[in-house]
Amino acid sequence: MTDLTALTLAEAQAGLQNGAFTALELCEAHLAAIEAAGALNAYTKVTPERAREMAKASDQRLAKGEGGALEGLPLGIKDLFCTKGVPSTASSRILENFVPTYESTVTQNLWDAGAVMLGKLALDEFAMGSSTETSYFGPVINPWRRKGSDAALVPGGSSGGSSAAVAADLCLAATGTDTGGSIRQPAALTGTVGLKPTYGRCSRWGIIAFASSLDQAGPITKTVEDAAIMLSVMASIDPKDTTSAEVPVPDYRAALTGSIKGLRVGIPREYRVDGMPGEIETLWQDGVEWMKAAGAEVIEVSLPHTKYALPAYYIVAPAEASSNLARYDGVRYGLREPGKDIIEMYENTRAAGFGAEVKRRILIGTYVLSAGYYDAYYLKAQKVRSLIKQDFDQVFEKADVLLTPTTPGPAFALGEKTGDPVEMYLNDIFTVTVNMAGLPALSVPAGLSSEGTPLGLQLIGRAFDEATILRAGQVLEQAAGPLPKAEKWWLAA
Ligand code: GLN
């Protein structure tokens, strides 16, 4: 039999429909692959019994011709989504033993459509990071390696468990969340597709909050078509989330017509940053040529406030995080470290429960929100945010989508950027603007670096126009591919 884990979500769906294999076989193949890939550390928790149960139920429904949109398809879930009865840790010690009594809306949508849960995927603690090295359960390893080297590379972050698992065939697709780039950057670094939907498109209910005005769930997949399939199910109008948008969810797969004739593609001049490696520049130029060859009209555009996006993000995101994380005090959730009184108990719990990066964010956040600095930092950052949003509004009068690189470089080695937080933050330079403006964006694998590792291109769209970036993304994907897959070195050991 063919390797069932190598299938795309769409291929597996077709195979289940025509009876080429069962949901249980598909599930077993993935459980075995996960078992053999311990070296990647992608999963924080595998749920084999539950997966088998769900797959058997899917087989029964499929036999009766009753399958849902994702019937029998095994998925990995970022451990920031609360899953009922299954530990949901945010890869933090403080939530190590937290077992939710409820299910997030997004994951409920997936199970309602018949999907099978393989387990929970590691992330940077509380989704703060760009390398998945801050997970309490140890770093996740990128399945990709540099040519002629066996040095461990990071899978990006914070959805690094998700990106590594999809790239290594440890699930057919995964969920991620993106606050400043955490779906798109790990997708770019692992040769997978990452979609950050419009703010309000997917419900945030039941997702452990990082920065509530920026957080958005989305899929990491093997192909653009798979991203369209996943988004159609993940997205919904949810009365439980006050920021859920009352916009009907289209059939995103139907939007993949393969044609971008006459599409106006904007190239934002400010994304050509100082010190950008030549190969990123070349990749971007390739993207421009591919779009032109497919009949798009390419124009240069300007987003003048781009250079303020990263500093403003690193004020807004920590400010919201410091407020959101105040609830982890040893009283209601997870870890409790005793103390002589309640204050000391709070202090001991938070000191022991949070890692260094999370503490840094809480310190920055409380500082920029404090009485003396609120106007100088937080309020100023909010104003900058409005200007960034305005830039995009103006540009989208002339362009239908924007094309940029996803990241300023390929996957880096473990430990390479952990010493300098600013170095790490600079990874988000091309992705944070989109979160600040609430827009949708897609990262598509577009080529390999000189080191033989993946690079991605990003398409940014108008609010609630995921359909157009998916359509254009599939054209890019076809022009760039087929790209090789990561060699499965972990099987050889
Ligand atoms: N790397 C960014 C940060 O650390 C973005 C993280 C994310 O999108 N969750 O804040």
C-alpha cells in the first residue's frame, strides 16, 4: 500500500470516499509515524485511544455515506486550543496539569465535520516566540536540515509543533494560531502552507489568549487546496466570541479557479529592508515573474508606516499579554506553589510557572501600561496601529493582493538567536503588520535557500477576502513547485 501519511488532505479525503483505505488505517499510519518521530518532539501529547475511537466512528459514518467535510482525516492540534478532557498546556509549566472541561469552537467545528484528533502539538510558551525553543517540554526540531549538515534547525514559532508535524507527515494538517506571524513564519521555515485569516474569521473562544486584539487561528497544511478545505471548517460565526465577525463563510475550495488574469498585485517598497539577504530578494523577484506570467498586473505600492510596525507590535502584544496572563495565579488554573500568605503564593506560583520569555513580556507589558508610561508607549503604539491600517486601506484601492517574502531568512539553528531577544523578534518583520491591521495573509513555499532549506512568499489580502489570496497562492504554488520534501533522517537512527 502507498504511504498513507504522504497524502495531502484532499487526496486522503478522496481515498476515504472511494474506499481505497479506511479512516482507521489512515489513523494507524499516522500514529506509527508519530511514534517513530520522537526525535522531532512535535507532539506534547498523543491521544491514540481517542484517535482510534474517532476513526472507527468515521468509518461507520462513511460506510453509511454520511461523512462530514473532514470525515476520517487525522489532524494535529496546537496545544493552545482547549480540548475537553485532554491536557491543554500552552507549552507552559503553569498549565502542565490543566485539563479543560470545554472544547474550543474551532476544534469543535473540526470534530463536528468528522476530523480525527491525533494529539496536541508543541508551541513556544503561550505562543510567545519564533522558534518553539521556549516550550516547557523542550524545543521542537525542524524535519529539514542544511545540506551536508546534521545540525538541528528550528521549525519556526510559535506554531512550530504544527509546522514540523505537517512537514514530517505526522498529521495531514494542523491548527495554528497567529498573533504576529506564528502560522506563516513556521510554515515558511518548514516548506508548508500557513494561512492567517482575517481577525474575527475564526472564533477565539477556547483558545488560550496571548494578545486578544491580534490572536487568530488558522491552518498549517501541505498544499493551498488543503488550507482552503481546513479554513472552510475552522471558520464560523460564533456568538461566544464578541469579536467573531458576522460574515458568511464561503466555500474556499470552490474559489481555487487557477486563474489570476488581471489580478492587481502590489509590491510594497518598504518591505525591501536593509540587510535583506540576496536570496530572499531573488525569491521575491521570482514570485513577481510568476504572477506576471499568469496574467497578473504587478505594481509597486507604498506602506509608509511599515518600519514602525514591529516596535509597535512589541508594545501592544506584551501589554495585552500582561493583562491576559494575570489570571494564572495558582487559584483557579494549573500549578500552585504554596506561600506563607496569598501574595506569596501568587509570587511563588508565577515565578515557578512561567519561563523567561513569558516573564519578559509581562514585565514589558506592565511597564508600558503603567501610569507614567501609558501615553508615551501604549497610546502611541495604538496610534501607529491606526496609521498602519490606513496604509493598507489606501493600497487596497489600487491592488487586490500584496506579495512579500514571509521571513527575512531560512530556518536557523537551535540556540542561534536565543541570546538576543531583538534578533528573535526581527523574524516577524514581514508578518506583524498584517496582525496589526487585522488582515488575512498566506505563506506559500516558494523555493529553497542556498542551504537547501525552505523559503516562503507571503500574500496579503483585503479583510475577509481569504478566497483571493488562496486563489493567487495556488498559482504561486504551482509555479514554484513541486518542491522536495524533508528527508526522514529520524527513521534511519
Ligand atoms: N513571534 C511573535 C511573538 O513572539 C509572534 C508570535 C505569535 O504570532 N504568536 O510575539
